[in-house]
Amino acid sequence: MTKVTPLDTAFDPHAADTGVLLEVRDLEVEFRMRAGTVKAANKVSYQVDKGETLAIVGESGSGKTVSAQAIMGIIDSPPGFITGGEILFRGKDLLKMEEKERRQIRGDRVSMIFQDALTALNPVFTVGWQISEMFQKHRGMSKSEGYKRAVELMNLVKIPSAAERVNAYPHEFSGGMRQRVMIAMAIALDPDVLIADEPTTALDVTVQAQIMDLLADLQQQTGMGLILITHDLGVVAEVADKVSVMYAAEIAETADIRELYQHPYHPYTEGLMRSLVRPDHKGGRLSPIKGSPPDLLHIPSGCPFHPRCDYVQDICRTDDPPLREIVEGRTSACHFAEVFSND
Amino acid sequence: MTDLSIPTEVVTPEPLTVPPPGKQGKPSSLWSDAWHELRRKPSFIISAAIILLMVVMAIFPQLFTSVNPRECSLINSIQPPSSEHWFGTDLQGCDYYARTIYGARTSVSIGVVVTFFATLVAVTLGSLSGYKGGYLDTVISRITDIWFAIPLILAGIVFLNALGSKGFWNVCAVLIVFGWPTMLRLMRSSVLSVRELDYIDAARALGASDWRIITRHVLPNGITPVIVYATITVGVIIAVEATLSFLNVGLQLPAISWGLMISVAQNRILASPHLLFFPGIFLSVTVFAFILMGDALRDALDPKLR
């Protein structure tokens, strides 16, 4: 028999209130493919506390989704392999857990919203069936109880006339409503941590704002930790407390949201800021970062950002700067973070 | 209705809020859409009617004839169709209509039993192979490839000859053992494509077990092509059984089956063509109905073909 610690004692929300809720430490993920081995996460570290929103920002292919997949245990293996690091949930390493124990955490304590809710919902079952399944499987509720809770949840995520729509199929909903259904499923069991992987990318702008408001509301009500993965710095500014910027499978910089916007400690972050449209922007051209993000199969030597960096020095071409704490609560992976920050 | 500030007397626009036909707020799914499509399809209606008729004939042959097909008198040997014996009589003087009706039972049950078990094997191993991948997939796929290379008829001839006794279950067993490879390949490739979809990851992220993911997410979404192919397979198996019986390696007298009747008729085709004609027609119509049904299902279940 495998020993499974009862959920009540292991994850009592009051037992470890002071500690960090979820911490990713030096996570390394590789994808071994015929063309070569891709390091999709290279010593990635971040943490999220109760009630806090951490945004992970980066371009497509920067590895921001991979760490979330590692937390959820949904990396396709092969070709994906977690080759190092720890993922601590309330101090326990998820990567060392038995599959059975881990499955009790998935969806229940740590949950996830996917980018495209059209493809993330099963097309052959009604949304009510899919939401109530969460209650039936994880909480042992009856079918009718599950449906009742499904309607409550659909009301909570503000789906109009939920009682009627509970028996509708995913394709009968609009994109924004589908994403609400996905959110309802993800928060059904009142998780401690919710990971939202580009929750608004597939939606149009007005709906994006509604979905972000909804997530912010729900977070306030439940006090869950939220990890928001996005490439949209506008979204980040509105909801995040902390930001980790990723570049070429590494964390370039982590900082409090205000400090990051006022004063980036990494040239890449600065480049991102410059390429934003801001209300105070008076005419002229935006200045995007020159070049394009590297292919993860051929990451440049030294600092992965050096070919695109305006401040590049010789050391950047040979030595990959480690992520280090520059001032209290701020980390940066730039050789010249201190110099750069005083510019 | 939205109030657009267009002068109303200029045009009377078509109302824009007409619900799409056939929906009317009812939930629609792949299957209910398909049903909606099928109901209006002549090929489906015809094949369904024939299949239904054959199934009823197989279960309740008494509904169609009160004559016992095994009650024969040699006085009536080989009579052409008449008002008394609609399909004539055979060499033993048995009523050929009654025998043809009773033949449906064997043919249809062999088709259904073989297809059911072959599909069961194919779906189980195919979805395991496709979902789990890796080593298991390699082993299952290679075995399937080897099996695939053995023609069904050839396997039937060889193994039924080797078995000696050729009862209903022996024929079924041989056809099941050699009948699953195509469907397994179909199931595997279907599962491979479903497995990559986001809702499989989403289900796993929300704590579903492998068993649950396979039964609730992979199978319902991936089984369609197999259902279509299985429908066609019923017809194919009926034809294969008839072929084996004709070649004298399938069912043996005193069993009643269409293939067997055709086999017995082969020496007298020119003198008494009705001995070939009636079981032959029943056989081809049944096989045709299952294949037509398979085609109709494929068209209805594949939204791309609509």
C-alpha cells in the first residue's frame, strides 16, 4: 500500500499560513528531440504567496508556459523531461510525490486555466457535466448536487441564465463565455493556487478586460495565489503584484510591479517597456527591441540576450549571468544590473 | 431587438435574430447533429430499414414463415417457385423460403458477434497503444502489422481446416482473431490525434486519472471512425462467412446459412437457378445495407464532409 497523507492535515490552509504557498526552485526542463535537446526552462525560480498575483511575462517561445506545465505535471514525456529543481507546494516537493498523491493536488489545490477554452473543453459533453464532474470525482458528490454547484459556479463567473445554459455544449458558447466556463471548472474546488496560461489571448479586447476583472474579483474573494502567464504587459500592469520576466528559458528579472515599470533592472525589460504604447507617448515611432528572440535549440553563448542588447560588453558574450538579488525583493540576471539601474 | 437609427420606411430588413433552423435552443452535440442529418438522408433510411428487417428476421423468423425449415419431404425435391413454395424447394424438398428466412439468423449473428468482439479488441488495444505510446505502442503496433498481413479469408481457410469442427462459435472465433487489425490501426491513429488536444491536458491538470481521461475524453471523441468502419465490417464479415461456407470450410449442414445454401446450390446452378438466386439476393442486400449505413454514418459524423 502506498502511504497517502490525508488531505486535511497535509494541506490545512491554516497550518502553513505564513509560508510561501508555491515555490519553483531552479527548475530545469528539457525537450529531447531529433533535432537536438531544447532547454525550455533553465534554472527557473519564482514563488507566489497567498492572495498574491505573480505575472510571468515573455515572448512566445520564452519558456513561460513550460514551468506551469511542470507544476501541473502535464509535460508530454517524452519528449519533455524535468531534469532538475524543485516545485514546493506548502513546503512539499510535488516532483517527489507519488502520482496518486499528486493527482489529489491537481485541480483541487493547484488548478489551471488554458489559453484557448474552445479546445480546452471536451466538445462531446455539456458544460454542466464537465463542471459537476469536478465535484463528483474530487468531492464524492451526487450528480444532482454536482449540477447544482455547477449552476452556482456559472453564476459566480457571471454567465447569464446559468440555470438554462448548464445543459449547453461548449460550442454553443462564445469565446468569452467558454473561458468563464473554464474558469468555473478551475476554481470549482476552491484551489490555493490558480495558474492562468494566457487566459485572454484568444479573446477580443473588451472581453479580455472582463475576464481579467473576473479573475481579480475571484482572487479577492478566495485569497488564492494567482500565476498569470502572459505576453501582454498591459494586462500585467492592471492586476499583477509581482512580475517575472522570462527570456530564452531563463528568468531575466523579478520585481514588484511598480518598481519594474519605473525602473527595470534588465536591458530586456527596458526594451519591453520602450516597445509599449503608453498614454504619455507623444508621437514618433515606438522602438521595438532589435532582432528576434533566439531559437531555443541555438541559444547564444554567454548571456542569451547579448546579441540584442544595447549595452553589451565582452563578458556578456562568454558568461551567462546568474539570477541574483540586486536589492531586497528584486532579482536580475544581468552582469551590469547595478550599473544599469543607476542609469 | 436593437434599435438602429435607420429610417424604417426605406427598407424592411429581414429580422436578424432568427435562430438557426433545427436548433431552437435544444442542446446539440456531435450525435444529435448527426441524427438530425441522418433522418433526412435516403441512404440512411433505406439501409436502416433493410438492417432492421434482417435483424427482426434473425430474431423472430416465425413472423415471416410458419413453415419449419427442417421439415422436408423428398417428394417435393427441387421444385421451382410456386404459390405454395414461394422460393421453391431444395434437393431435400425443404421449403426454400423458410430456409432463406432462417438463414438470416446465422449470417446476421455471425456478422454482429464477430464485429462486436473484434471492435472490442481493437478499441481497447488501439486506445491503450495510442494513449500510452512508447514501448507498449511499439509492441502492439508491430503485432498488428504482422496480423494485418494475413488475409481474413486465407486465415479462415487455414484455421478452420485445422480446427476440424466447424460450428458457429469456431467460425466466429477465427474471424474475431483475424478481424481486428484494421480497426485497431484506425482507433490508434484517432486516439493519437485526440491525445494532443488541449482538453486532455486540461482534464489532467484538473486531476483526472488516466482511466478517466481515456474513457471520458479520448474514447468519446476518437471512436467515431471506428464505429463507421465497424458498421461496414458487419457486412464484410457476413460476406466472408458466406465465402467460407461456400468453400466448404465454414458452417456445415445441418446448419442453415446463406453461404451454405449457395454452396449446396453450386452444382445445380443451371438447372435450378432459384437455389442460388434467393440466398444470393438476401446476402448481397444485407451486405449492401451495412456498407451503405457505414457510408451514411461517416458522412453524418464527419462535419468536414457536410
